[in-house]
Amino acid sequence: MNENKGFLAQFIAHPIASKTLLAIFILLGVLGAFSLRQEVFPPFAPNRVDIFVAVRGATASEVEELVVRSVEQKLVELTEIDRIIATAYQDYAQFQLELVPDVDPYKALTLIKSQVESIRSFPSYAEPPVYSVPKTTGPLLLVNLYGDLPVRVLYGEAIALRDSLALLPGITQVEIEDAPEIEVAITASPEQLRKYDLRFSDIADVISANALNLSAGELSADNGRILLRGDTQAVSEEDFGELVVAAFAGGNKIYLQDVADVRIGPVESYVNSRFNSQPSFTLSVRRDKYLSLSTASERVREFVTSYQTRLGSEVGLTVWADDSREFSSRVSLLLKNGITGFLIICIVMTLFVHIKVAFWTAVGIPVSMLGALGLLYISGTEVSLNAITLFGFLIAAGLIVDDAIVIGESIHEETLAKGEGMQSAISGAHKVAMPTVFGALTSIAAFFPLTLTEGKMGSQMAGIGTVVICCLFASIIESKLVLPNHLAGKWRSGFRGLDLSKIQARSNGLLNRFTENTYSKGLVFSLRRPWLVIAFALFLLFASVGILVGGVVRTVTLPNIADYEVEGSFTIDANLSPVQRSQIADALEQSLYATSEALKKEHNLEFDPVMMNAITVDTTRIVIAVEISHRDDAPFDAHQVANLWRNKLPLMPGIESANIASGPNGDEQVAIQLSGNDLETIYAAKEEVKSYLGEIDGVVDIRDSALTKSTELLLQVNPFGESLGLTQAYLLAQIRTGFYGLEAQRVQVGEQEWRVMVRLAKNHRQTESDLANMEIQLPNGRFLPLERVATIKSTRTETMVQRIDGQRAVTVYANTLGNVDAEGVAEGIVEDFLPGLQSRYTGLSYSIEGEAKDAAKSIRSLINGSIIAVFIMFVLMAIPLKSYLYPAVIMLLLPLGFIGTIVGHLLVPIDYSLISMFGLIALMGVMINNGLLLIDQYLVNIEQGMEREKAIVESCTRRFRPILLTALTTFAGLMPLIWESDPEALWLVPIAVSLGIGILVSTGLTLIVLPVVLVLLPMKQQRSINTTSEAVFTPVKTSEVVQPSISSVKYRYSDHAPS
């Protein structure tokens, strides 16, 4: 085939085509950089549908019987649902419907809604179900509004702030978190009701009959029409208070304010929030996904600053949890490491390859990255610019250079042989076009499993695989169509005033002497003792496994890296009063301040370790979110803050459990779910599990999902009451009205719906004696105290009931300190304790949830993806090699990569985690390229009639240089990150160590072990393979053999010293 014909030659020779393509790369890349979404981390939302059903006034057991079981029966047959998690609380039910993989949650929601809406057995006082799908992205930032003002006034300010923020350009949603439900509470004492001969129902009837806004039609005539409407709707305490309850002939009136107190405000059980010790409301702000984080944040901050001046000193505003600042910090960190790695790559290339090749190869790195951004942009993919994808670009930097150097050195050889000009550029590029494409495809296949990994970690790591694949695709195009055109001109040995030929000659001389005097002699020694080498390689492999299994390198699911935020979640007794809950919250907050002061004193600091905190208090839980100092010189991290705070927590009755999280995996590091039909059996079993966990050193924050039972008084009409005609329904209706309240109406005020509730005054519904003395109206109109006509029995009832797939369940949780592996704890309890526990409790089932379950899901999908990738790589090798034997030989070398990753984790040293495995998978692609490079040259040598040992030695020494440079450039690109100490980068270090250091170790082993395996193969079989098919491509002469892999990137330069 004439290499001057065809698309490749014509494109390279065209005067402007290459330059136009380069401009397109840059243009699309810049457009993509400014158009792709910006996020700190990739969006992730569990694949599920949530349902909320309010059942006001019902206990958790009632909610379970009346709502939860009905929904479970309707949904159990839907094949789209994988698991039903239902939780019954006092007043409401929550459902988390986990879907099977790949089911569209919005389509599933339609099916689920149709099933639930068909239920007719819900109690009359149940609200319509509310359906939702979890959001994939979090808020841009939080704005806290706080001050010592009445809650209703402060809430009004929060609503005004929310409405103003929502008007900002690019701000799509502003929500008040834990917004209180507002009610109109109309409370009256029994004495007042008797004085005016009124009942609660009379008051409710007055309100519903007189406080209303109702259209009455219209007057219609030939000259127009007039609408008719009556508007006496009460919307303020004064409006309600002036409603007439009774009117007399003489003109006297009894107003509602004469009979009852009227208060408009949050319901009594609302979630109480504080910020830096003051009452507060938190507003979460979301942005348009295509508006940059920095722009959106700047707009909000500027507005908040100006808005603060209007509020005055009584109300404060603070912006915190700002994603834009974390994004900028992480981008700066990765850019710093990326630029450093790029410079190191340039230095390495300058030492060993021609300066022109080095320069345009270096230019190809950012050009290929811009091309990748363009591909991401025009493809419409959901990949965003975040810390994960930016790290993918950093990994790609060391891999991109392979294609460019192979083509550059091939063109350089042609230039030396035929002279400068376009013809040499075309010829050099044409010779290595096909092998570099196959090499790039094997690397793409190696990163393919990352895009298929499931689970939360898998969804994040998928961005790395996608970005590297796009970079390699862009590199194929850039190195074939853009680079050759730039190498067609004059070749100089350095820059003006800087001649690098002597430096390069010295570097290459050292490399050549090492290759000829050290490596080749060692190789010959190994080839004559093949079984010794194989034994040594197996020893290293088994030793690496032993190092991992024996705990020399500790295995963890995910690295336990400190965050800049600490969150304390405290379960409290469900029977506490609002005053008691507030007292506990105060004590917890004071212990946090004491922690901050202790750190400040210990390290002699001039700043406060704890910057700010926000507290939310509800009936069963207190949550304290803490932001610690971000200063680079801070001598502490979030783990230390959490541990010290844990030691300073108050010992107060009412606090049932504590969970202090200081890293990304703090909520469910160890999670053991127990389920069955008998709740008492589950409770007994979970206490044993907690006791077992308590005996393990380093396991802290042991707790369970069960809440303290609520005290309940069971009421039943006694024989005396029955004799008076009193029924259970009549009795409970009066008690419910007095204590829970009678809903008179609902009022729409703006976007809020207020419930108007009529009930007993608070001082008449506080104690058991208040209940016993409550006057019950009999059917004959008489009144008697409750204790005369009914029995009152004290008992305990569930505050919360959780069911999973129709069975009651409780989950035991625990955290681990930094030196304890959470997954190891979970595995240990499964192997050593839970089987015996199950045998002691009939009907008990257990499962591992939380971090361990998610990691198992990710590992399982990673393994499945790796199997597919290995098959693809095998096929990609078999096609150019025209053999199944040699691809199989190369595949046998992949365990050497595991040795390299273990050595890396010993040298750094860090824990071996799931993220380390991602690096190992990526390392496979580079190792396969190295194997292809060696075997290709070996086949060429055999084809030319060389003896086997000579062919092996010649191919290895000839390819030593390109293989070494591949390893060095990949390592150079990752080296700055490997030794990065910034907490924000530590979670990326394992993959950098596995790939960066792993490639150095595995390359050294490949250069020895692969030749030894070749010498052990039956020669007859090798010759039959080689005589029935050509090598990779039929060579004209040895110096022009076309190579089949990306790693051949650098091999051509071994024939010529730099000019």
C-alpha cells in the first residue's frame, strides 16, 4: 500500500487541516471547560422512591397497622422494587423503596403511586401520600439566619430572605430546612367552656362557619358582570379573637377571645434549631447546574452582605458549607500537582528524546485534555468537572505521551534516514499508526471497568474512567493528525542559546550502558535459570498476599480520612419534655466549646479550632453540625476534634447514644441489620450484638436504630361508664379533642397551610391527674371525671417501628477509630458471632449493611467489569499478534501488578483500600502494553531466523528503553500526588500509589519474568505459530518494524542517538 495515499497522509500533508483540527480541539475544550457542570464530587442519589404519609395523632404501632402493612401488601408484587424499608413513627410513616438496578425511578414512581392510591383502608385522618425521588445534587451553600427573636418572627424573616434569594439569577431553589409547621392553636379551659356552656365542637363550628373566603357567583347584565365573594377569613390572632361565639338579643356578644386563648406559631413538637447558641433557621441554596460554583457563590454572598445591613443588629446572617470554596481548594490542589507532574514529565522526556519530539509531545498533553473536555461536552454526558474527574486528567497526563512519543521518534528516524520534510513525517506516522491505535485501545479497555462500578464509590470513580478514556481517544486523534504536521519542519538539537545534545547524549549513554552491561547480563543469567526466576516471582506474589492478609499492609474498605466538618448525632429519650431536650442540647454544645478551648490551650493557638456550629433538636434526636478551622497550619484534624469531644460528652440521663462522625464514612462504618417477626427477640439479640462490639478495641459510638419506648396510657370505658351509655368511641373522641385537638379548618396563607386546632389549655393537659380529672360528657348531658367512667392503664409502646420486606428490623451501628478497619470488624462479627446468635434466637435473620455492603457491591461490579475488560484486551492483543498463546502469556503477568501495588503501599505507607484496587485495574493496561512491545519484537526476531535465546535478549534490550520511559513518564505524572499531605488529596493517594509506584515495580518484573516464560514455551509450537502467520505487520527491515502498542511509544528511539 502506498503510504502517501489515504486519509492519514492527505490530512497530514494538508497545509491547514492539522492546524484547524488543533484549533477545534482548543475551542471545544475551552467551551467544555466553561460549560460542563462544576461540583465538588460527582452527583449520587440512591436508586429509590420515597413515600411520606402523615397520620396525625396516631402512635407508631397504629401507623404500622393502619398504613405500613397496607402499603407493603400493595407493593410486594412489583418487580421493580428490590427492597421495601418502612418506618412507622408517631404521627407519620416513611417508606424507602429501593429499586432494582437500571430501573428508572420516575417510571417506577408512576407504578408505585398507582398501587398506593388504590388503597382504601387508610384511616380518615391520614393525609394523602407524598412521593419523592432523592435529589442527585446537594446545595451550593447554607445560609443561617439567627437571632434572639420569637420563633414566629424569625421564621417570617427566613421566609422573606428565602424569597429574596430565589430571585437571584442562576439560583433555582432556596429551601428552609426543618421549616416548622404553623398552626392556629385555640385553647380553652374547662371552666371557661362551662361558664359559657360551650363545647370544643361549638368553637370549631363557629370558626368554620364564619372565618371563610368564599366566592358566591356573579351579577351578570347586558352592561357587564360583577363577581360576588365573601371574605371574612381570619389570618391573625386578632382576627380569630374577634370571631363571635354567641350573640344575644340585647346586642351583647361573646367573642372567641373571651372564651379561649389564640396563638399562631409553630406546632409544639417543631424541630428547634440554633446557630452559635442562638435560635436560627437554615436555608439551603441550590444553583442552576450550568452556572459556575464561584459565580453562584459570589452572587449569594454579595446579596447576603447587603441584606444584613437591612436586618440590623438583632438578626445575623452567616454563609457556610460553601461548595465553591471546597471546589476551588481541590482544583488548586490538583492543578498544583498536575503542573508539577507535567514539568517532571517534560524533564524526563527532555533527557532521553529529541527536544522537538519532547516539546510537541508536551504540547499534546494539554491539547489532548482539551480534546477530552470537548468530547465530554459534545457527547452530552452527565460527567461534570469535579475533584474525581480532575484527578482523572492528572492520571491521563502520564499515559497520553505514549502515542505522541512513538510517532515522534518514528518520524525522527525517518528524518534521519530520508531528510527533513513532509514525506518523512507522513512515512514515520504511517508506520506506527496501527500499533499505537491497538495500544491505546488496550489502555481504554483497562479503564473501562471503572465506568461500570456500582455503589456510591463506584459512581464517583466512574468519572476517572470516563475522563481517561476520553483523553486517550483525543490522544489518538492528536498524535495521528496534528503532531506529524508539526514535526515536518527543521530539527534542532535545542532551544536558542541552549544546546541539549550533550545532556541527551550523556543521559542516553548512561541508559545504554545500563542496558548492555547490567540488564542484558542479568537477563542472560535469568534465562539460563528460568525456574529459579519463576520461583522467585511466585515467592514475591505469595509474600505480597501474605503482607496483605497478615496485616502488614492494613486492608480497609475506604481510607478513613479526616474531613473539615464534624457531626454529632445524639439519640435522646422520646419521653423528654421540650425543656429537658433543650437542657441536653445546651450541655452538648458546652462540651463542644470545651473541646475547642482544650485544643486551643494544648497547641497554644491564636484561633478557635471550632469555627461555627448548628444544632437541630427534635423529639428523639439532637444533631450538631460543626465546621472546624480550615487553616493549613492547624495542628489538628477532624478526627482529633471528634475523639476529644467524645471524651468530653456530658453524662446526662436522657442521652441514649452518640455518633460523632469526622470523615466521609462516619455514619454507617459498621451496620448489622437484625430482622424477624418478634420484636422482643430482635431487641434481645441487638443487645448481645452491642455487647460484643463493645469488647472490641477501637470500636466506638455503638448504638442501634431502636428508640426508647414511649409511655402510653390505655383508656377503656369501665362497667360504670357502660351502664351510663358511654361507648369507647364516644369517650376517645372527647379525649382526642381535648388533648390532640379538633381541626376546625385549614387556612392558606401565602404558600403555607395553617391548621386551626381547638383543644384544652396547656395547663390542663400536662399531668396524669389532668387526664383523670378531665370531665367527660355522658350521652344524657351530664359530666363526670374520666377516672369515674374509665380505667387508665400505664404501659410502654414503640416510639418507632422499622420493617424491611415485611419483617420488623433493628440495625446496630458502630464507628471505628483510625487504626481499626470497619470492614474487618463487620467480617469478624459475621464469622465469629452472628451464626451462634442466630441459633439462639428462632426466626432471627441478619445482614451486613452500610459501608461494607456498599463496598461489596462496588467490588462485585468491579470484578465483573474487570473480567469483561480482560476479555476485550485479550481480543485486542490476539488480533495484531494473530495468536491466542501470546495474549495468554501476557495475561499471566498481570499478578505482577499486584506485587507492585503492595510495594507501593509499603513504601508510602498507606492502607490498601477499594480505591487502591482501582489503581491496580488501571495498571493492567500499561502492563499489557509492555508485554505487547516485548513479544512483538521477539516475533520479528524469530521471523528473521534468530535463535530463541538471542531473539529474547535482543527484543528485551531493544525495547528496554521505551518500556522504561513509559513507566517513568507515568510515575512522573503521579509523583507529586503520591507524597501529597493535604487532607483534601489523601483519598486520591491510594490510586496514585497503585498506578505510579506499581508501574515501576511491575515493569522491572515484566522485563525479567516475561522473557523467562517465553524461553519455557515449547519451541515447536512457537515456530508453528510464527510460520502460519506474519508477525504483527510484515517488516521491510528490522529498524522499520511496526510496533503494536502504546508502549512502543518510545522504542523507536533506541536505534538512534538524539541529534
